[in-house]
Amino acid sequence: MRLELEPTPVEGCAGCAELTNVRDRARAVGDWTTVTDCNVYMRRHPEGHQ
């Protein structure tokens, strides 16, 4: 089984910041599906990254 580190938000990216907030709230209530979804979205979204 391969374990990957969670993506870190890119400083100054509003999209990353929002996904991080959602991920943190989901983790707090044990919603692991949303945690995983946020990680995937954070890895794939290009907006705000320069």
C-alpha cells in the first residue's frame, strides 16, 4: 500500500485556502471521503498558481 503525503496549499491561492479549510472541517468530523476529495482537487486545480 502506497501512502502519499497530503498536498500543501500554495501561498496566496484562494482555491487552496478554501480546500484546506473544507478538508480541516471534514477531518474534524471524520468525513474521510471529503478529506480525500479535497486532496484530489488541491492536486489538480491550476488557478492561482504562478
